[in-house]
Amino acid sequence: MISGPLLFTNDLLFSSADLHNFAPEDKIKYHNDMTTERDIQNQIDFAMDKGFEEGIEKGLEQGREKNQRFIEVLKSKGVPEELIEQALSEC
């Protein structure tokens, strides 16, 4: 019967009591592996967050550029600037 908190790693399930029974070198290897796994997961999480932020910035920049081109087209079609400014203020 399993006693103590359950631990999950590499599709294995064992209790903290099992970890207590590890040989000293196995405990060190286990802790090193867990540290490495957490470090890798943190790097992945950071990269995903950074990529998301960069994607948002790129999308906003593209939107600003498209908006500016749209305004230029409206002006070239003779739409009064006051009407364009009013429309922009209502958005």
C-alpha cells in the first residue's frame, strides 16, 4: 500500500516513502532530474509568454499600419478630415 504524498515523474507513480528508500545516489539523480525538468518547463513557459507578447505587439503594429493606410485612402477619396477624425473618436 502507498503511504505519504504521491509523486509523478516520467509516467511513474510512487510515494514519498519510496523516495525515502532510494539509495543516496538515486536520490541525488532524482532531485537533479526534477530540477532539470522544472528548468526546462520554466524555459518553455517563458518562451511561450514572450512569443505571445511579441505576437500581440506585432498584431497591434499591423493594425495601426492598416488604420493609417485606410485613413490615407479616405483622404484621397475626398472624405473631409473632420469626418475621419469624428469617426476615429467614436471607435
